[in-house]
Amino acid sequence: MASRCVNNLGGLVLLKDVTPEQVNEYVRKHSKEYYEMTPEFVFKDIRVLLKEPMLVGLQLRKKKVLLPFTKPCPGYGTMLFEIAAKDADIEFIRSNLVKVSE
């Protein structure tokens, strides 16, 4: 069973307590390659909590993933994390999500 603690991924919080539209806009602007992630998708043993489908971005040169997440706790809400990614993580996203970038 997947853990529910996104903090276990480490990384940097880029956006906090924002709307899904703000996350999607940031991902489009800062990633050449991005995919639609559905709520409850499991990535690196973390069940990604989202209220609606959102974009996850790949930054291939930096080897980073821009990962949206919604924390149900007050003061957090919808967030965007930048986490380090291995080649296997990038391939997992490419293989399991629908690409929406050109």
C-alpha cells in the first residue's frame, strides 16, 4: 500500500496554497514536457492527492519532476513540488500518464 506522505520525497516547494490552474500554468511555463496526472496516481510509493487532474512536468536537463499535490491540512492546500528524478522515474511518468505537451 502506498504511503500518503509527500514530504518523504524531499525536494523544494515551488508553490503553496494555490489553485490547480496556477499549478498547471507554472508547469506549462517551466516544463517542455508535461503529462496529465489523475487523482490517486501512485508515484514513488506516494499516492498523489489531488482534487482534479493536474499537470506533472518533466525538466529533463535538471533531472527534476514538477509534482502537484493537495494537502488537506489548513494552510497548505494545493502545492507544487520540484523533486529530483532518476531516469526510471521519468520513464514511469512517460509510460503511465497521458502526454499533453507538444
